[in-house]
Amino acid sequence: MSIPIKTSVPTATGTWQGNGIIYKEYSEVTQREIGATRGDIKFSDDREFKHIDFNGQYGMIEGNRRITKSQPVLTFGLLELIHTNFNDCFAGLSVSDAGTYHEITDDLIIAPGDYHENITWAGVRDDDKYALIQLLNVLGDGKIEFNIKAHEDIVLDIQYTAHYAKESMDSPPWRIRLED
């Protein structure tokens, strides 16, 4: 007896386009676009699993694993290097208005205002319905690094990490929404 081998053809409802917009405080009164991006936009949830071992087992047993860590992160390359983005994208910075320019300095302190209610990537699927990746209780905790080359745009690598709320430490601080 032979087993028929078929190729699965992706449907327009199942594929996503890579372009989209990064928002701070999506669906809130204070919602604003972070700005134009370049390169990959990457969501990851670094999860760790623990297997519960016991005497006499030969291998992993179904149901004897648990998740011990889940750390959601969103990274992307930001093209728009405006003063408000420095404050929104990097924790511990201070931006002051000095008249004809804005001065950005490091406070070395993570203040409560450095956390954002949410950071959201909003994009579309190939069927023109939306797809959202949203991180909650977010801190911009990537390193500040410029790669300056002649005749090339500067792209800042941004990293946002979601944090569990103290009131609900068993509720993961991220969600993906796909329009029906």
C-alpha cells in the first residue's frame, strides 16, 4: 500500500505580508506610529520547558512537561530617528528641549513611564484582512547602537520586551489577533 504524498498549497487567508506599521499604545487615546521600519520585524517568545523525571521512565512522558519561562520580544529596524522615538524606544533616557535642538541623555534609571501599555505590529494578510502582534507592559530594552556609513541610511535596531503584570503573573503579556 502506498501513501499518497501531496503538497500543501498556501491559501490567501493563511499567508501574511511582511510590511506593516509599529504602534505605541495601539487602540489607546495616546496611540501613535513609531515610524518607518527597514529589514526584518521579528516576534519571538523564548520559552523554556521542564520535564518532570521519575524513576523507571525510558523517556519523556506525555503530560509531564511544563513551561517554566516565556519571554516575548519584538525587534525591528527603525529608520525615523526623531527625539520622541529615542524616549519611546530606549528605557532610561531623558530628552530635553534646548530651543533649537533636543538633547538626549542617559538617566541610568528605568522609570515607570518607560513602560508602555502596548507595542503593536499591525499588518495585513494576503486576503487584505489584518494581523496584529501585540506585546503588553513593554520596555524598550535594546542596546543603543548606530552603524554610520557614508551615503547610507542609519537604521536603529529596536528591541521591545514584554513584561508580566504584577497583578496577573500567570497571564502571558502578548497576543496575536487575526481578523476573520
